[in-house]
Amino acid sequence: GAGVSQTPSNKVTEKGKYVELRCDPISGHTALYWYRQSLGQGPEFLIYFQGTGAADDSGLPNDRFFAVRPEGSVSTLKIQRTERGDSAVYLCASSSQPGTGAADTQYFGPGTRLTVL
Amino acid sequence: GQNIDQPTEMTATEGAIVQINCTYQTSGFNGLFWYQQHAGEAPTFLSYNVLDGLEEKGRFSSFLSRSKGYSYLLLKELQMKDSASYLCAVRGRDKIIFGKGTRLHILP
């Protein structure tokens, strides 16, 4: 596609529910990143995929958070038993060649605003 | 540990020049990025530095000193549309870490 897309753009859920957030990266980009951003803060790293595998998942806050990228393209971030503190904008980004200079540039999607009531 | 520091807010006047500083401590270094983020929007790429020195791109320039763990973003001929947050990000050994961003206010 022309850019990174994320769905839904907004998600409102109740505490304790399960949610899935989807990211469709730029076609051909091998690297995919998930970030969480709260108001007035920078993006907080969650997980980074290189192809189908999670190259670094050290940013996932706890075992309620899980992400997959089964075919090396679309990724889904899954949050179980949501809590009010999970409310934030979840950003996805992709890059063509991670760790290789300017080709490492990340292109961000518009984000999913998650609100947990 | 890994840490990126940048000022929380800055104010400048339309037409002027402003310099936004960033200092970092990371495990390994494989490049530094600056992103612009308007309120309610996703970050967009501005510049990339991996070697020491100044990279110029139109009204925006970015400087890097790896020995000092320091970078700055220089914005010239400020326009009202430059009002945004500016994010410094560093790729360490693996992941990319973002600073909290500097909110730049432009006064007419």
C-alpha cells in the first residue's frame, strides 16, 4: 500500500475485555514496530518484528500484551484483560532495512486510539 | 540503561531560528533520527545522522557528536506550521528508543 495503515482508528472498550489492533505496513518493508504513546510523551517501544519473528519484545509491559506477524506482513497487537492504564494511542511503524542507515527510517501509521473505560 | 533527554517545551518567534538539543545514552549506536509530530497525528521523518557533523535539508539541519552523545535540530525561518513536537530517536544495538519530545510553540 501507499503507507502504513492501522485499524480501527478508535477503539473504546470496557475494563477486562480483550482487544486486537491491526497494522498493515508498507509493502515490502521487512521490519515492523509497535509503540504506545500517551499524551505529552514520546512513543514508547513495545515490540519489533523482523519478518515473522519478534526480534525484540522487551517493551511489552506484561503478559497481557502479545503481538503476531504470521506471514511477515500484517501484524496484530493483542491485549487481554484490558486495564484503564492501557488507554493510549498505539502506533505502528515499518522500515525497509532496519539498522542500515537511512533505510532504517520508520514510517508511521495514523495510530489506534484505545480508551478503556 | 538507555536514556534520551530533550527539553519539554520551547517557544520561538515566526521568522527566527531555534535549536532543539538532544542528549542520549544507549547500548550501542546505529543512528539518530529526528521526527516531527503535529498534535493528533503520527510522527513524520525529518532527518537522520550516523556520522559526526551537520546534515542540512532545506530549513532544517541536524547535527551529531557521537563522542558527546549529543545532537541538535536547527530550524530556520520559522513558520507557524512548524508548531509541533520534535522527537529525537536513537537506534541502539537493536530497537529504536524515542525521547519524550520537545513541544515547540511559534509566536507571530
